[in-house]
Amino acid sequence: MTKLAFKAILFSALFLSSSALQANLPESPQSLTDIICSDRPRVDCEVELDVPQSCAVTAGNTGTDPACPIVFFLHGSGGTINGFARQSGVHSAGYIGIYPQGEGGWNTGPKSSNSCDWDDFECPLDPDEGDFIASIISEVRAQGASGNVYAIGNSNGAALAYRLAANAGSALPIKGIVAKVTQLLESPQRSGPGMLNYNQPQSGSPAVSVLSVMGTDDGLIPYEGGSSSVFGGDASFQLMPTLGSMLTWATHNGCDGNSVVDDSFVTDHGTGQAIKYDFSAGCPSGVLLEHYAIVGGGHNAGGSSINGEKIDYVVAFDFINRVENGGVSSPVPSPVAAPVAAPVAPPTGGPCVNDPTWEGKFNTEHDCDYVNVDPNTRCRFENSDGIKASDACLEACGNCSSPVSPPVARPTAPPTSAPTPSPTSSPVAAPTGGSCVNDPTWTGKFNAAHTCDYIGEDPGFRCGWENSDGITARDACLEACDATCQGRRFLRRREVSFT
């Protein structure tokens, strides 16, 4: 018998001898399977508990912290828990790791393996995911773990993370989630067995911090929401637009719904650009709402890096640590922009044409024709001289009437506060009064067709646009941009679908 095997047996014996939370060696998690899985309609049920020495609860064990964060690691559809004990890094991070095994995935939508319809909430034959996770939390609490509870999930695992967060409360005391490559469901309101089966955050439930990562070109889970093949053609299941999902959380959490957008991040997926949307403004103390859009990224965007740091689990753990620290910022540093030597600005004042020489700095095939395929996302791209597509690809980006200004160096760090608006000359104020209506007279300064209805098609990008008087769409297009109105619109749409 090896020394490592002997130590693992010793740790296991200590665990079995007491109900207190015991530590285990790295890569040798404890099993909660017998405690949790009996009498459940689950074939593959397995639960592992991974406790660093620093988080154990034992008599005379000084220097331990039973309030260590408790982190669920949720695999995707068809995945297993096999790699979590080796890869999670909870022993280094000082977290308690929990690795539950799903039944070929998680019961968050229609599944061909289910015995009952998804709207049979009393069904005893299919997995009740809310009760399953709640029972695990109850067990580790009974062993003495008192820390905040988090969930990190990818794809179908992220769908379960959202489900847990939407049902947060005494049974599911979820403090925060890291959700990779999916967003909230817009419908149905509930699905699957049990009571902890709501798909959108419920009124009166606690605020939950959310870190979201999505690829903008995800072919399986559309960034702009709608249906997906994962639902097997069941039109009852519709995804929210990704930014609409974040606005829903902002409304639920009591935040002001405005986002600080920083497009200076780089990634190893998609086009190489990541855009961060920070919706944390106005949130209760310690509540964070952040989204990274991996531009051009697909359904593997959850495995990407941001500024050289892997989401699994450097970025994810940084997010959890900031929530634990009351929202104190320690973001992943932005890259320092390479110096740009006297870039040549694209031609101005001429016809509405694209610059045939412009190409993105990460890919020579990203010319103005490529930008034109998805101008709302790609007009932010830059070439190696720092010139944005919006300035060079005039026909593609709809900026034909705008003068071209010299390129501005990219920031060397994320913005620490909302930008100060540029002064304008006696602008006419947007209508007030709190009603959720768009100003029918507002149009973008570069294109008269850019009305509030146009803004509403992509509010995450367009609500910062201005008209010729310097009034932003955020101030004029309340129905399209205001967080409260966004939340009401989602709620109205859900109420209509459920009546």
C-alpha cells in the first residue's frame, strides 16, 4: 500500500467516525452518495465532497474556517464529475467543493429519458434537481459548513445554476453563480418536478450575483435568445436574449440596470475580442452582475481565457472572492495597448463606401465585408493601427454622415466608474415622468432610421448611442433601455404566455 493510499484511508476513517466536516487529501474527495442518493429516481447518482484542511470542522483544529465558500461544480449534458477533484483547485482556493452527478445531464428542460411531461410538477419518477441540490446543502450544513453557496456550471450545468439561483431562498441559499454558455429561460415559468423548479427569479427572493460568459456566435444556444435544438423542438422553451437575461437579474436584484461596457478585453476564442458588460451599478452592497461576450465565440466559449486568465477557474474564483469581499474590485487586468505610430485615418467627407484596405488586427479575413455580416458586434473591431471598423467601414456600419475622428488608444485598465458624458449645447431633455415609453422623435445622430425601435433590437450595444443633441438612447428610449421597463416587458411577456 502506498503512503498516499494509507493517508486517504485514514482521512476516510476520520470522516466516518464523526458527523463534523472532515478534511480530505487533494484529489481524494469524500462520498456523500449513500446519504444523498437513496430513494431517488436516479440511476447515475453520485455526490463527492472535497474539503481542504483549512475548511474542516474538528475539535481542536485551530486555524480552520467553517465559513469557507461552498462551490457546486455542475457538468454539462452528457458530462461526468470525474475530472473535478483533479481540476477544480478548491484546496488551493480555500473552498469546499461539491461535485454532483446528473442523469446524463440535468432535468432543466424536456428530456427524452423522462417518464413524465415537463409540466407535471408532481411527478415522482423524474429527477427533482432543486430538491437534490437542497438536500446536499442541508447535509453539509449539518456537518458544520456555514459558508456562502455558489454554483459554477457550463451549458446544461449553467442552466441548472440559473435554476438554483432563480429559486434561491432558505432551501437553496445561493449567493452567486458562474454561468457559462447559456442564459435564463424566458419561458416556461416552471418545468420539472417539485417546488424549486421556477425558471426566472421570483419576487421576494434574495439577490444573487451572476457572472455570465457567452459566445456571440454560439450555434447551439443563441446569444440573442429564442429556441434551441436542445429543447427537442418544444416551442414552449424559449431563451432570453443574453443581455436581457442580465437585465432581468439587474431588475430582480434592485440594481439600476445601466451597464458599463468595456471592449478592451482579449480572449483566445472567436475573433480574439471579449466585451465586458458590468451591470453592478446601483446593486445592493456586495452584489455583482457581470457578463463577458466572447465575440465570434461558439458553444466552447466557456473554456476561453480573458486577458490570459482562464475562466476555469481563475476568472470564476476571482468573481467569487470579490462577492465574498463585499464586491471589492479585483478584476482581471486589461492588456496594455501596444503603441500606435501615427495611424492613417480612413478617408472622410467622401462617398458612403468601405475602406478596401481595412482589416481586423486579429484576422486578415476580417475586412469590411466581414464586418457587414454582423455590424452591431463587429463595428467595434479595430485594425492594427487602432482604427475602428465603425470609422473605416462606413457603408457596413451606417456612419456615412459622421466625421471620422482620430483613433483613440485603448484603455490600459477597465473603467472604474461610469464615463462622464460629453458636454452638449443646450440639448432638449428626454421626456420624464417614469412611464415606460420610447420617445417617438428620437433618432440616432448618424442615421435617421436608428429610432428607439431599432435601439430595442440590441439594447446592450445601442442604448449608449446619442442623437444630434447629445441625448442618449438610454434617456430617451425608456421601454428599450430602462432596466425597470425591461424587467416589466419580460414579465408582461411571461404573464401573457401563462394566461
